[in-house]
Amino acid sequence: MPTGKKPAEGTEKRSGRRSSLTVRDNRTGGEYEIPIERGAIRALDLRQIKASETDFGLLSYDPSFQNTAACQSGITFIDGDAGLLRYRGYPIEELAGRKSYLEVAYLLIYGRLPGRTELANWLHNITYHTMVHENVKKFMDGFHHDAHPMGMVVSTLAALSTFYPEAKQIHDSEIRQRQIHRLVGKIPTIASFAYRHSLGMSYIYPDNDLSYTANFLAMMYRPSWTARYDSDPVLSKALDTMFVLHADHEQNCSTSTMRTVGSSLADPYVASAAAAAALYGPLHGGANEEVVRMLQEIGTKDKVPQLIRQVKAGKRRLMGFGHRIYKNYDPRARLIKEAAESVFAITGKNKLIDLALALEKVALSDDYFIKRRLYPNVDFYSGIIYQAMGFPTDIFPVLFAIPRMSGWLAHWQEMLMDQEQKITRPRQIYTGPRERHVPEEAT
């Protein structure tokens, strides 16, 4: 049996040893040397490992992609064990509160913080595209009065594809940038329209004199077009910080969906609609909504021990704790917890915060959670702040989608520029009947 192909030329060496993996196939006795690049092996290198000449070759089985890298990306770095999050190399702690969301969005999409002229042009392009076509309003009017706002956002994003057919020219850089401006600019407008539709209120048009978050708050809460609404600058700033913290988070469910749909060369409107649909789920963008509902169900601090016992007995989940990636305190949760003080100084303390702090204290002192490294994640405190700012729980996933749009677009554009990327097509391990035949009918 052949010993497999030689390692690729230029493969890394460490401590005088070749950076490769030697695999022995006990079925055949064959040995294979597989190069290790950037801490990973290429899955296709496993195909050479065969039990016979007619064998398809070895596959790796990884349900839910728990240990599979589907791409190389230079956008977001996460060290879950150390609790680190960096956008394009910048620590999240240095960006949150010091750079505006739109500056961070530019960073994610273009790989650098904008200079003064670049920022002015970027802000102009985003502001110019906040308005939506009048027929978009008519489209949204067709939803039932009690439709979930996130369902309306998902559908309307997909509908934008029909308003901008040029978007299909994804390899034209100028056209592609125009769609990026449109999506970042229009997503707050669509989100506010969805909210006001659910209340039976008239839509409020964007105000180009306001900042990104102040404009969004005005479109949400302004009583009417003729009435005046001045959002508190502290709340606008806090919301902007929340948007920075939610802008991107590596290859999560919605981002990988954006890349998957985009790999078929679909336009960014339908791709972002698919990403928003993935975000809609309670295990992703709806998790902070579930945290608030859990805290409301607990009601008082004296019921916290009972909840902890139920969680440890496997009878229920503790929402807002634990993360697939983080095995340390989620850095975003710490920053949101700090931002809560400025919000509560304006709105008054949300009564759920004391309950949340009590729950966190009990959980972090219990060996059950310590051994499993279950710490509060970004969803644990974000919903409490959103509720204090007057947002209803069913708008929480929408508040996640607004800032995450920049992250989705950054990954979509990076995927298009990556020469190694092809249309996504995972393999499967077939477990059904090998072959069956339809019985002949009796004559």
C-alpha cells in the first residue's frame, strides 16, 4: 500500500521536525503523512486514505461543525479559552465606546479604520441610502398586524433583491459597494418599520441630520412625522456600543449561512435574508429574549436556588450561560454589564438586573458551572439593557440583526475574494437502506 503523498513543499517545521501528521490505517497497514498548515489539515488530504482502489476515500464526520474550519478569514479573532475578541486585530475593549459603530463597520468590511476623508464619504453613503422605496412600505403593509418583527425583516430583506436587480453583478466592485451601502443604511429603517407596523403606527422616515443610532431611535419612538423626538445622547451612545459588540463574531450560525448562500453567487439581499433567518432562532439571535423571559419567570431572588437545582438535574436550560466558543467570561458580556450603569442612570434600574446579578453570583460559585466553564455570555445582560431602553422583547433579534449586517457583508465580500472558495456542498454519511426494490403488484 502506498504511504500517501509527500508533504507540500514549504510545510512548516517546528523544533527541527516537519509540521505534519502521520496517519496509520490499521485496515491496510498503509501510512500517510498529511501536512499541517495553520494548525489544521486539509480535509481533502484524507481522501487518499482508502481501503481499496474502489474506495471513495476517508471522510471526517463533524456534526454541527464543532471542529471544522470551512474558510480562512482575516476579520475576527476569538480565543475562547482566554476570553479574547478582536476585530481585524483590534481588541473589542478598545473599540467599544471609543469608536462609533459605523467606524467599526468600515473596519470589518474594508480591513482598516477609516481616515477622516474615508469616514466622511462612508457616512455620506450610508446616510444617503437609509431611505427605502415607497413600494417597500406597501410590501410591509401586507403583513398581519401581529407578525413577528424579525419575520418581517427577513422577508423584506429578501424582497429588496427585486428592487435592485443590479445586485446580481456581485463581481463588479462598484456595484457591490453600492449594495453594501444600501444594506447597512436600510436595515435600521426596515427594522423600525417592522416595529411600528406591529403597533399599527405610521412609519417614520429617516432623518439625515441624526447619527446612525439616534436616527434609529427616532424612527422607532417618534410619535408622528410632525412631532419632535430627541433621543437621549447617553442612550444613543449606549446603543452604539451595543452595536459595536454585536457587529461580528466569527463563523457563527448566521455568518456561516451568509457565506453558504453567498457561495452560490446569490445577491447580498437574499444572502442576508438567509443569515437573518438563521439569527431568528432562540439559540442564536433570540437568546437574549429567552434570558429575559427566564428572569421574568423566576420573578424573585429567593427562587434562584430552585432554578439552579433544575438546571443541574437536567430539567431546564440556564439561558445566557455558556458558549460554544468561550470557555471563559465572554468579553462582550463584561462590557455590556459596564454599559448598563449609564443606561440605568437615565432609565432607572431594570428590576431584572438585581435578579440577574444574583443568578450570576450563585452560578459562578457552584462547582457544577465552574467545572463546565459556564460563564455569562453576551445574551445574559443585553436583553436587560434593551428592555430598560423601552424595546419590547420581540424586537431583540432585530436589534441583533442591525449591527450584524456589517459582519455578514464583511464575510460575504471576503468569501467572494477567496480563490479557494467554491459553492458550499458538505458531504454526508448515508445511513439508509443500501438498495430496495418496489414489489411487483399482484396480477
